[in-house]
Amino acid sequence: MSAAAAAGVSAAAAAGVTAPAAVGRTVNVAAAALIDAAGRILMAQRPTGKSLAGLWEFPGGKIEPGETPEAALVRELDEELGIHVAIADLVPLVVVQHDYPDFILVMTVHACRRWSGTAHGREGQPLVWTLYDDLAALPMPPADLPVIAALGRFMRPAGRAL
């Protein structure tokens, strides 16, 4: 055991490296990259009156206390889009942390290629099905941007084109 560890100090702190100060509360959300049979991805537009209004995001929502990200996603996709997804059809894709000015967002994202029902904006939000190559052209919240690269790796296994 190092002297720093014995003193209860992390190696990073002992080296003079400090972590950024927390910017506020942590908000845990679950989101889905819904991929249809044509390889298009569903994006939802954030409504007027909410933060980041007008930007396009992967659908999902807040994880309630005691809820797993998968259970939250199944619930949110039903509430927001009117579709039914089985937990078994969710494939872990990426966990993104983004520090916004007044909170820290931790977003657990799953890919999903199978659901029942037809997606529609049950809360009045516009939806768009877009090809992977067109995702980067949509204005998105900063936390959603890293999902594009993870989705590309998921949709294009090593050595295969999209």
C-alpha cells in the first residue's frame, strides 16, 4: 500500500490532480436508439418551454427512485411514444455523463430494434426517422452527441460498412 493510500489520500490527489467540483445535482436518465428495419433511428424534438427546446434527442426520460435504467426506458417509451418494448430487446450501448451548468446528467443509452406499436409523439413532440449518416446534421443537446459514435460502432460491427 502506498503512503498516500495509507493516509486515506487517492494517488491522484497525492499527485496534485483534483477532480472538478460538482456542479449540482445528478439527474439519471435512460434513452433509446430505436432502429427500424430500414436502419433509420428515431429522434424526438424537445418541446418549447423545456430546457434545450427545439433540439433533437434520443427518446427516453428520468429514472425514478428504485427503478433500473431498463425499466425506466420501457416505461418512458410507452408514455412518450406509445410503443411497447421488452427489456430483453434492449442492448446496452453507452453511458454518457455530461456536466451542464446546474446539474450533472448521467444518461444510460440502449439500442433497440424490436418493439410493438407505432411510435408517435404522445406529448405532442415532433418525431423524425433519420439515417445514421444524417444524425450529425440534427441540432442535439451536448449529452446526446457521444451517442452517435457509440451507435456507429453498434450498427457497423468491425470490418462491415453501415
